[in-house]
Amino acid sequence: MRRLYIREVDAALAMAQYFTVHPVNPQPRLIAQAADILRDGGVVAYPTDSSYALGCRLGDLAAATRIRTIRGLHGRHFLTLSCPDLASAARFVRLANWQFRLVRQGMPGPFTFLLPASSEVPRRLLTDRRRTLGIRAPEHPVVRALLGALGEPILSSTLILPGETVPLNDPQRIHERLEHAVDLVIDAGPCADVPTTVIDLTREPPTLVRRGGGDPRRLGLELAAPEPPVAAPT
């Protein structure tokens, strides 16, 4: 018990590393180190094409729990799988032809799609009986480089802190507020502070869960405003 207590205190006192990278051509050495931090069970704050996000490895329940704690999320909120492209995302979700056509038009880009999860996704990371998973392919060069170095998707959540409605987009401010909660902040400069547009494709017709940076008309959809009771991914 004493040894466990010491480890918990050490974790609380640990300070996040801070990498400053080029927003278009990120330094490979720093991206490789960031990938190693994720492999070692770390939680990373990183830029995307919609806002800064929190990320960890898929299958790392402890790191995913840390993200939920930072965000103050309840169990019904979906986390999102950030992938480099549709081909890699298709391994983790089940796609009918009509779903495939829509998702293809929104990747890469500021869209998150809710789809039935495949057996490749650990059951303990899914939060509803429908086994639903959010997937997206960010367009930001830094996260695309990180996904390439890691060689697998990143389980992610938009960096919106409890009691706030707008994502954090200033990496220095993120480090100040989360220096004892995350393991790394990747500074590629400020990015957008608009979350993704979330579309539920688990049933027909598609449903708009959250309107964000992506225009549903890009997908050929004319969708009504979301209903308040629906829990969006984060």
C-alpha cells in the first residue's frame, strides 16, 4: 500500500514534457519521441485540424480513463479513433456501402462519424450497448505525422475542460493548465477552436449529432439541427 501511494504522489508531481514542432513539417525526432510516449501509456495533447485534442493508444484503458477524468466525462460519451485514412479506420468499424460512400467524402477533414465498432476494438473501451465508435481522419500535418510514426490509430477526445464549451487551442495555456495531468504537450502553434461535425451513421437516415467545422453538404447531406439528448463524442 505504501509503495502504491508513493507512485500516485510521483505521478501527481510529474510535469508534462513540451515539444515545439513545425506546424507543416514537424521534426521527425520529436514526432518519434511523442509516439514512444504514447506507446508507454502516456496521454498527449496534440493539434488537429479542428482543435487541440487529448490522445492515447487504443486498448490502453488506464490512459483512456485519465482522458475521461481530465475532461470530466461520464460513461455515455464516446471517444474517437483518429486514423490516417479510411483504409485504416475500416479495420475498427463495420461499414455498409452507403456508410462507406459518406465517410469517404469526409476523410480527411473535420468530421467524426459514429459507426458500429468491429471486434478489433476492446470491449472495455466502448461505452454503450450498441458498440458504437467515433472515427475521423484529421488533416493537420502534425497529427498525420504522429499517426505515421505510431503505426496505429490514436484514441482521442476534443480538449474541452469541465465547465467550458470551447476547445483549448493555445498550447502554452494547455501546458499551464494540464502540466500535471498529461505527459506531453505538442506545440504547433494555435489551431482552430471549432470541434468536428459529428454524424451518426449507425442507422438510416444519418443524424447530425453536433454541428462543427465540417459542412454536411460536403457529404451530400442536408441534416437538421441535432437533438439535445444525444451524447456527442468528445
